Amino acid sequence: MSRGRHLWNCRCSKRHSRSTRAKLQLLVSRVDRLLREGQFANRLSSATPIFLAGILQYLTANILNLAEKEARANHRIHITPEHVQRALIKNEIFCRLFEPNAFTRTTAAPTPRKKK
């Protein structure tokens, strides 16, 4: 008898990935790896890659939905990159999200105060 079954007497002995448990199509482990390799922060919560994968999946689904409508408007069956591009340009929110200066800082960083 294996040690795992002896210690944990449960019906399902299958292991589920974080993507499966979160019911996501995007791979949470890949998002986690890219976050750690990118060194965006010294410490990451275990929920961070799950949350980010969920946001990316939601945005991707919305973009593909708009691209599908664009393809159907042009009497096409397949979605092409041009349909995605036109859908992003026509949508005001996505157009502002993907513009080049969407995330630049407009205010200067505060300077630390000197101690008296």
C-alpha cells in the first residue's frame, strides 16, 4: 500500500492542477513561471498567478467574442488577425487599453523627506 493512500483515505486519488481547480483554460503554472522569471516583485502570493490567469482568460474571451462578431459582419467563418485588430480598434475600452501611453506615469515620484 502506498504511503499517500495510507495517510489520506479519500475517494479520489488523482492530483489536479491549479488551472483545473480554478476552472481556467490558461495554464496557471506558466503564468507563475513567467511572473517569477520576470522578477516583477520579490515576493508573490500563491493566489497571484491564479488571479492574473483569470484576468487574461477573461480579456482573451472578450476580444475573441468581438473578433467573432467582426468576422460574421464580413461574412467569414474563420477569425483572422485582421478581424481581431479591427475589433480592438472599434471598441473604445480596448482601444484605450492597448494604446502606447496607456500606463505611463504622469506625476513625478515623491521625493523622500530629509530628517531634521
